[in-house]
Amino acid sequence: MLTAIHPKLPMRDKAITTAYYVQLGFEVCGDSDFEGYLMMQKDHVQIHFFAFPELDPKTNYGQVYIRTNRIDDLYQSLLDNNVAIHPNGHLTTKPWGQREFALLDPDNNLLTFGQSVD
């Protein structure tokens, strides 16, 4: 019966978060602009953000794992747009059968992108 999941991550500044995710190809979604809340969508993936101005990025462990079916193209498009890849998160094939890479957003939320190796 479950149909979707929309993770909620903390953000310190809505404008900075919006700009970062637009750079990744996301768009603002929803019918209204809610104070202290942001909804971003790319393809069939939504990520929601809640205002947390006191957040210390060094202590934020927000994480989301996003599956894709074109990981090489996605990775290359981010490189082409000068998006910083996590220092330990460059595209690689993992022992558990996934090709993965990772990013850190401005609030230190970890975004891991993965595709099954067939």
C-alpha cells in the first residue's frame, strides 16, 4: 500500500538550499510557498526541507539514498556543472553491487546516488 517516500532534511537558509538543488536539476514543487518549508522535485523524487536556522552542519547527519537508472550520465552532468562531489564519494562500483557517488549539500546533508550493477 505504500506509494512514495519524501524525506525531510534540515536547512538553515531556504534561498541557499533552493539554489543548490536547482543546480542539481531539481525544481521547487507544491502549490504554495510555505514559510520555513521547502519542497524540491526532480523526475519522481521529492525531497522536503524544514527550517532549522540553528543547525550546526558539523553535527548534521541527515542522509538520503537516491536510486537512478543513468548514474554515469547524472554524475557527468554534475561534474559538467561544477557541482562538488563528496571527497570520499566519487563514482565507483561498491562490493554490494551498486555504482554510487555522494554529495554534501550546504547543510551537510549527505546525498548518495546509486544504481544496481547488472
